[in-house]
Amino acid sequence: MKILVPLKRVADPDNANKIKVTAGKVDTTGLEFKPNPFDEYAVETALRLTENGANTKARIGEVVVVTFGPKEVETTLRGALATGADRAIRVDVTDDALDGDLVARALKAIVEKEAPDLVLIGKQQVEGDSNQVGQLLAEYLGWPQATFAGSIKSEADKALLVSREVDGGTLNLKVTLPAVVSVDLRIVSPHGAKSMHTAATHAYPEGVRFAALMAIMAAKKKPLVEMKLADLVGDASLKVTYGTAELPPPRKAGIKVKSVAELVEKLRTEAKVL
């Protein structure tokens, strides 16, 4: 099975207090970047679907990771290669020149070049949380899709048994390959994703795998190619643009009250929440 995994670099959510707004635009200077967590889950899922869990060093199939961004995002790709992905693609472009629709159209062109059996993608990226690319890509390709996958099992590498997380429970369905699947956080539970080659009793460690130093060094020799956005899409115009940004006003200092009765009165007359 050949799997394509789109992977995005995002600002570390733990550093949200460092965000600045300058001249109506979000200033990311000084922020630390990391792979989008849901995309990391997609990479882990792809690795599990292309291996025998008892021997994770033997890849049964191929995992190709792709990202959009400037030269420095190659660090993110190398990290995915170190955990086990086979090849990487970087589309040279800046973040402000992208929106979900343009990314989906460019991914369609890459899929047509690479001809994967499956596209695995995080359900959303934690910066914009738009939750669009997977669905748009499936529509443009005309492929079946499953969103918010909490578990996946391959069936003869021709179909996937997917358990989707929906309101009030789960929805189980069978998806014929080729397909597009977006994954949720429970996909990296010990039994969340398994290939047809992995024993049903096998349990993976919770979460995503981490690369050893030797694997990190070896990843530097794995293929990483650069593509130009203009070679993938003829029309790079954006459907979504941002106007201006501003930080919320600072909160006023709190006050102390002497009694519950005074608190209730202030909630009624000043805060007007009662």
C-alpha cells in the first residue's frame, strides 16, 4: 500500500501567549514551530498500515509525506522521515499565499503524479481549525472519504474498515481504496490502527512514535524533493483572505465583595448577567 500524508508546520499552541499583532497582522516572530498534532497522528497511522507491528523496521508499502512552505519547513519533513516515512515532498510557498482550497487543488495534482492508494490527513490544523482540506481533496479527486477516523484496519489492502467519531458515539463503515481519510486523536491508541499484516492481539504504545538518534541521522539521506506551486496549479488565487487582526481588550481588574448579597447585586446591576 502506498500512502500520501500531507503534513503542516504550525506555531506551538503552548506559546500562544507570545502571539503579537502588528499593524493589523499576526506577528509570529519568536514563536516555536512544531508539526500539526493531527498530522502527526496521520503519519503514525500511515506507518502502522504499512508494517507488521511485530517488526516495525520492515516497511510493507511506502509512506510519502508532503508539506507546503519555505525551506525551513524541511525540518518538519525530516522529522517524519526519521520516524519511518520513505520520501518527502516540499511545495515551495509562503503561508500567506495559501488557503484550504488552494492546498486541496495542489494536493490533487500531487496525488495524480504519485498515484497513492490512500491519502491520510489530520482532521484539521490547530491554527485555523478550518477542517476543509480533506473533504475538498476527496471531492476534487472523486474518491470516497471518511472523516474523524478513530480507528482504521486494512482489509486485504483493498479497503479500510473505519470507525468514525460522531456525536453520541461511533459510525463504522467500509471504504474502498483509493480513498481520503482524516484522522482524530484516538487513532493513535494501542489498537487504533493496524494493517492486515499485524496480529489482532498486537498492541502499539500509546501515541506517536519518536525517532532514535540513528534514525534522525539516516533521515538526512532519504529523498526530499522540491516542487513549485505554479507547476501544480494554474490558478493560485485565494478564496479565503484575512482582513485585519486585533487582540482582545485587556480584562479589567476584579473586585472584592463583602457578602453574597452584594455579589448578587453587582451581577444583576453591573455585569447584567442575572
